[in-house]
Amino acid sequence: MPRRRIDVAASAIDYKNPDLLKRFVTESGKILPRRTTGMPARLHRKITRQIKRARAVLLMK
């Protein structure tokens, strides 16, 4: 499976920005793994936290 590099600024990652976060989630709602997105570990952890936070406040499914 080819890598799908997604470039994004760390400051743009926020739970109130579901359009950006949807790029890191599959259609079934699973968070894409780091090896697929090509993100550094620190940024991937931040994305994961923000996706889970957005789900908690019902901005994402």
C-alpha cells in the first residue's frame, strides 16, 4: 500500500476543525495509522487526541 503523505501545520490541528481531522480518518471512522499518513510520532499523537476530543463533543462520528 503506497504511503499517503499528508502535510499539515501543527498549529492548524484542533478539535474544532473537523474538516481537517476527517483527512486522517477512514470512511468507517478508524484513525489512519502513522505509516499511512507519514506523520511524525508527536504530530500523530496530537491528531489522535484531537480526533478523540472532537468525537467526545460530537463534532465527528
